[in-house]
Amino acid sequence: PFLLFFQTMESPKYELVIEAKDMGGLDVGLTGTATATILIDDKNDHPPEFTKKEFQATVKEGVTGVIVNLTVGDRDDPATGAWRAVYTIINGNPGQSFEIHTNPQTNEGMLSVVKPLDYEISAFHTLLIKVENEDPLIPDIAYGPSSTATVQITVEDVNEGPVFHPNPMAVTKPENIPIGSVVLTVNATDPDTLQHQTIRYSVYKDPANWLEINPTNGTIGTTAILDRESPYVQNNIYTALFLAIDSGNPPATGTGTLHITLEDVNDNVPSLYPTLAKVCDDAKDLRVVVLGASDKDLHPNTDPFKFELSKQSGPEKLWRITKLNNTHAQVILLQNLKKANYNIPISVTDSGKPPLTNNTELKLQVCSCKKSKMDCSATDALHISMTLVLLSLFSLFCKSFP
């Protein structure tokens, strides 16, 4: 018997054709054949090697992402653990600014910047990269010098915006400070120390239009009265934004945030509610209404409130006011009144130093009540009629005495 064999190029296997002859191999003998297929498992007997010893990359400061692809060659079977590359940065990356990952399709090493680089700190970086396989090499095979390479990285300078210190900035001021008062002098510096640029300041967002800034020295002053009770103030804090612009070409801008905490000043009189009350002209319960007071200021410039009635004209008093607690009082009629509209003068005073008083009026409508229905429609008409009568009398008086 004898053997025939060949190796296919498409896959790692051998096919052996075995032929057997009887009659000692004479031509008159009979022949039989069989095929044996032998699959060859690839072992990692070739280390990966960089295609060159040094790679170059350029990156702008402040930018992240892939900056260079490192190429390798490996004679082992593709798409196996003996071929797939694993890259490691073994030197030059103390700040962990760089990372390297394997491209699964090409087996290249994708070197990326993951932490933005600063030109002013270092304009050049040199990395030493090692490449290995996923599978270990077979015994007696070692990684050689071609399994390492250096990457020279050049950082390009970019005009960066000025930086405020600190940011955000915080200051506390009483509300109602005079117009033109200094709030704060901001401090911004330019990271581009090698370019020797100048900085100018401007207002970016000032919701209530209360502030201005000196464009040269950064001093912030008031152009209006600061008001803690303004709708632009949240939780006693007013927020404004400012810009610092350098002289680069093109110029770069930095943004700073200012928080002004406004201390309360007693600048709001208390308000009274409700302002209208109705009562029947034959009511048995002469407690007309419970009044409440509120104040936009903070303690101690709010309650306890003091409620008082202004002096009532005439010999007979018609109503009185009684305090219920720090924020409420009750108006009580001293007798039943005729159907009409009445204005009850009331003053309410807060506890601020100095205190503020609000002199206001409670409109009281005395209505006729029949069968559980309150009729207040005639009260205004009654006053209008009386007004017309008085005007008619005054007109007659003028005609009689020219």
C-alpha cells in the first residue's frame, strides 16, 4: 500500500487518500481507496509584531477621542485567540489620560485621549505600548522587541476661555442697598499663560436688570434697588451670569455665576384679607368676618400683627375689632345696621423695626335676608340714589344763589 496527501489552503486541514492493492500491487490485482481528513488546531507559535517601532499622533488640547491606530502583524490563524491582539500602555500615562482598545475587525490598537490634555502643562507625551495575544504563546516562543512600540504625541495649543475663581461666586447683601453699591469684584484668569492676553468683562444674564460690571477690573455694582421679594429671587438668592472674554483671535469666553443672598429688610406693609364682607340687616350673630394679614417680609418683620380700627365718627360706635391670634382678628358689629354699603377703616401693623402700617378699608355690605336668600342688590342703588339727591339739591342751591 502507499499514501497520497495534500493540504487545502482555505482551512487548516489535511486530506489523505489511502489506496490498497492486493496481488502484491500487480496490475492484475484489485484496488480499494479511502479518504482520511485531519483537522489541524492552530497553536500560538507566532507573537504579534508592530509594523513599525514608532507612531506619531497630534491632538488639540481639550479634545478627547481616538488619535491614532496602531497596526500589528501576526502569522497565526485570524479570528482566533492566537491572533487577536491585546494592547497595554506600560509607560508614559501616569495621569491616566490615555486608553487603548483593540479594534475587533482589524486587530489594530485604537489609542484614545480620555482626559483632555493641557498644552500649558505639557506639549508632548511619549507612550510605550506592549502588544500580546489573548492566548499564551507555546513553550519556547517569547515576545520579542517588535512586540513593543512608542507613540509620540504632540499637543496643539488652543485658545481657551478665561476661568472665574471661584465659580460660582457667592456674596450676601441686604436688600434695598443704595443704587451704585459695590456687590463684588470678580477674578478671572486666562489659562493661555504663554499668550499674555487681556480680559474684558460683560453682563451675560441679569434677569431683573439690577447689576452692571466694569469691563476692565470686574467690579460689579447695582443699577437698581435689590428686592428680596422680587419674582426673580428664589429662596432669597438672586442669580446672575457674567462673561470674561480674552483678546485671542478668535476670542474665547468663560462664564461665571454669581449668587447674591439677600437679607430681609422691612420694606413691605402687611396686606389684609378679605376686603369684602356681607351680613344680614337682621342678623342675630353680629360677628361679621375673620380678617387675616400676611406680609412678604421675613420674621421678625412680619407677625405678630396689630389690628386697629380708625376713629369712628359720631357719638355712636357701630363696630369693633378683636384680635384672635398673631395673624387674625375678628370684626364685630355692635348693633344691626340698615341695608347699605359701609367702609370700615382698619389699620394693620407689622412687628418690624421700624414697623410698617397699612391703612385700608373693609367693604361691608348689609343686605336684606328673606327665606334664606341674601339680597344685596339694592345697597349700591341706595347709595347712587342718595348721591343723585344730593347733586340735585346742590344744583338748586346754586341756581337760587348765583
